[in-house]
Amino acid sequence: MTLWEGRISTGMADAVAEFTVSLPFDRLLASDDLAGSRAHVKGLGKVGILAESEVASLVDALDMVEEEFASGVFEFAPGDEDIHTAIERRVTELIGDVGAKLHTGRSRNDQVATALRLWCRRSLVGVAEEIMALQDALAQRALEAADVYLPGYTHMQRAQPVLLAHHLLAHGWALSRDVDRILTTVDRLNVSPLGAGALAGSSLPLDPDYVAAELGFHGRFENSLDAVSDRDFVAESLFDLALLGVHLSRMGEEIVLWSTEEFGFCTLDDAYATGSSMLPQKKNPDVAELARGKSGRLIGHLTAVLVTLKGLPLAYNRDLQEDKEPLFDAVVQVSRALIALRGVYETATWNEERMQTAADGPAASAIDLAEMLVEQGMPFRQAHGLVGGLVRESLERHVPLVELVAAHPDLGEAAVELLEPGVAVTRRRTPGGAGPGPVAEQAERFVRRREVDRTRLAQWRPQGPPA
């Protein structure tokens, strides 16, 4: 079934059908297209284009089609080009000529744009919920970590000891920005294109505001050309998902490193690791590696859509069909990564002794020595040079740093205490820092942040068709 049989006299060539068909992937829009069609039919009834009996018949048929999808008995026909034509065909089969009125005052252009916005709204909300579940896991492990500490790194060189809780919450805060970005995108895309028609609206007395309200949109489009050609929301969604993927990639990279024998900071649960097809001793961090690897795929999806959009004149062009597969795949891949990584963090065992031993090298307290001298009145640059010189002397002469510190007239025994294991991490006291006091305050702020985000999420959950 095609929607242009009156103008085109011949059937579609097989090669054209194979090249243009979108049903294999846009069937994901079934529930969203049905929701949009119900609202459209009710809108036609409200303005008197359809009789009440026709509205009731069409809504009943749409409900029956939805039940067929839900129960898995919906049968696609060979001529179904996309999910929209498949649904209209089935509605017409169920109720005859009244079904042919379903498309009154509507183009597939505004129909597709509406369904895709509905899909994005509910799918992105679902991603945000999965992000928050991962944040919950990080927060719980941070709470359990108590006073465990490990080296903090810059340039992949040991820099200063930090609490494990502080390190885990660092990922949690990055994920909070992802939640914020996604919900902001959802808010911005929550505009109804229905009523824009093919590109210029309609001569029929449609009420786009009514339809927008029926679908839970904040409002309707302002410009019909923009309404059917706009895919900013797809690009924004893909950017949000790509940056989220980058954050997950960083977490994956860290788990890969931490689970090596060289680091030995954590041991993965067997349920979240794999073995080797050849080497009997291996336990591989495949979940973390794939979280890292799929970030390239997500970035590629964003690039593909931006390149597609960059050369399109107003209004609708068939190129826009290329917006869906990258978007659908990005949501699937990110959702799977979030769930799998959450399991990794929930079940991993931290090797606390190994972490703390790595963080307890005397050089990790070098900045504490310099800051002690600053508190005694020495300019920081002079203190920095003094302590750096002692570290260099310790390495070159193979003399323990603690001995050089004890013997130095500006340092002495009081400074030696700063080099004791576990002392340096307790001295970080600035807000947002890695010491016990700031981390305890940070954890409370993180709880409050998640409460705010949950409230923001709650406003979206009742709207739109069920996922």
C-alpha cells in the first residue's frame, strides 16, 4: 500500500521498494504512531470534520491494532512501506471506508515528526532513569567505601591520595550532567508538529493546540515549514547520548585498568566478566571494554545525522528517513551499557589494601609538606622548589624521603608525621575536596541532587504511550 497511488500510475519498482522501505526499523514507532493517530482523530471530531460515530469507530480500530501489536499477532503485508502505512491499512481493513478518513488533514511528514518526538520523549526519559540507577549504585558503593583511599592520578601518574568514595562520586556528578542535558532536551523537543501537514498547514479547520494538549506536548509548532523539517531534537538527543557514552567509556577504561594485575585495585564478579577461548587463566573485563568501545559508535551516529541535515533545503526531504536508525541504535546501546556497568559496580570487589598501599608512597604527601611551609610563612613557589628538590635528592641518592624531611631545618619531625600512611587524605578540607569532611558533605549534596532529578523525571513518566 502506498499513499500516492492517484498521482503515480505504475507500481513501485522492486529496487526502489528495497531502497526506500523503512518498516524494518520504524516499526519501533508503532505505539507512538497509534497515540498520534488517536489524538488526530479526536481533533478531527472536535472541529466537526468527523462525526462522533466515525471518531468512535476509528479510535476503537486503533485500539484493536494496538492490542494486536501488544499480543504479537499483528501481520504486516508485503506492500507495507512503513509502520504508518501498515497501521492505516489495518485500520481500513477493520472498519472499511471510515478507515480511509484516518489521514484527513494530515501528511506523513507531520505524522512521522510527531511519532518520532513521542518516541524520543519516552525513550530519553527511560535512559535518564537508567542513568540514575547507575548513580544509585555508585552512591551505595561510595557509602560502603567509608575511609578507603587510593591514589588520585593526573597524567596517569600518582598525584594525591583521595577517598574511594570521592572517586566514585566524581563519576556520579558527571552522570548528573547527563541527566540534566537529557531532560532539557526532552523539554525542548516536547512540541507537536501535527497540523503542519506536508509543509504549509491545511485548508481544513484543524485545531493543532487541542491535539498538542492531547499528546502531552507543551504546545504546537509555530512555523509549518520548520515543524516538518526540524530534526534538531534528533541531533540533540544523539549528542546527549554520545557524551553519556563518553562518560561510560571513561568508567569502562578505569575498570579495565583497575582490574589488571598491574593495578589490582578491583576484582570483577564472574557474572560480569568473561573467559578466554584459548587461555584458561584469563578473566576479561568485556563489559568495561565494550562500554569503552561503543562510544565510537555513538559519536559516529551523531556525526552521520549532522552530515545528513547540513545540506537539506526546506522543508521535508526523504533524507530525513536516515535520522531513525542512528537514534534507535544509540538508545539501545546506551541503555544496555548503563545496565551492564551498573552490575559491574554493584558486584565488584575493591582490593582495599592494594589501593591504599599504592597511595601511601611518601611522595604523595609532597604538597602537604609544601603547604605546611606556606602556613609557616614561606612563599609557595619557594616551598614548592624546596620540597621538589628533596624528592629529586631522594630519588637520585636512593635515600628515603622521610630521612631527608626529618633532617631539613625547615621541616623536621613535625613534617615527618605528614608522610605517615593515611594521613595525607585526611588533610583535604576544602569544599568539594577529597577529604573525609568534604566527601561527607558532598555525599549529602549528591543525595539532594538525585532527589531533584527524580522530581524532574516524575513529570514525564505519565505522558505519552507506554514504553
